[in-house]
Amino acid sequence: ADPRKFLEDLLEFDKDNIPEEVIRKVTPYVEREDFDPAAIKKASVACEAICLWGRAMHKYHFVAKQVEPKKIALREAEATLEKTMEK
């Protein structure tokens, strides 16, 4: 396996479109007590980084779901403001 390709894949990961099925499959692992970066670091610093990344993507998914309706409302409000300012 090419470590540079792996790093590139992580950096280019489409975190805004993680399928619900992937989240469902990953959640049991994220919730495990032993899926802890500090504990994993004892075995491997590289694995600690992957654990941190995985947990971050999992959390990002749920935060993004909460923020999305607010982004939509903001875009609508900005469009309304733009129309009002044109008059």
C-alpha cells in the first residue's frame, strides 16, 4: 500500500457526504471504550492519528446535520435581503 496515497485519500475525503450506512457501521466502534486515542497511542502513534481522524469525521457528520438547516435559512435570508436591496 502506498502511504502517500492513503494520506491523500484522507485529506480529500468527502466529509460532507458520508452515507448514513457508513455512520451506522462506524458508530459501534466509535462508542467503544477502547477506541480511545490515548489508549491506541500506546500501541501505535500512527493508529492514534487514524483513530482521531475517524472520531472527528463521525462527530463532523452529526454537527453538519445540525448546521445544514441553518445554512439553508441563511441563504434564503440573504436572497430575500438582496431582492429587498434591489428595490
